[in-house]
Amino acid sequence: MAFTITPLAGIDLVNLANTNPNSAGTSIPTIGPVGAEVFGSDGFRYVFAQAGAAITASTTTCSINASTFVATPSAGTYLSPATAMASGDYAWFSKASV
């Protein structure tokens, strides 16, 4: 299990991010922003993104749009977290940093 070595507090690289609804009923992550990057103790770089579709646990072919930071389970180089994601969920996606 990896943990962040970047000096930011409260980051959980393993589980889905918690969200709270705003006044319009939209789920807003309690940590962020999307596109934030940290380095983990496992040598991977992690990017905070939102699932654009259902993503199975530990999918090795996720891609993340570089302008919207929406992840999709198709032909990419990112690894989804160990927890399955529904469309709209937020989490940290890993990628080799070297």
C-alpha cells in the first residue's frame, strides 16, 4: 500500500475521495483540486481525477484527459485505485514516474 511522500496532508492514495454535495446537489470532493499531483512511497506519481465512466479496480489501461482530468478505462498509462469506481467518483490514479 502506497502513501504520499509529497508534503500534503490528508491524501488517501488507496480509496475513493470523499465528497460533499453543494447547494445544487453536485458532489464536490473534500480534497483536490483535480489535476493535483503527488509522489508516492512506491515510486509512482499520482494524479487526482474524476471517473468519466465506471472503472474496475486496478485497471491498467486508464487514460486521463490533460485539460479536464476525467479518467476513462481505455488505452492509457494510468492505473486506477484498488477500489472499483462509478462514473463521477474521484480518486488518485498512479503512473510510473520514471
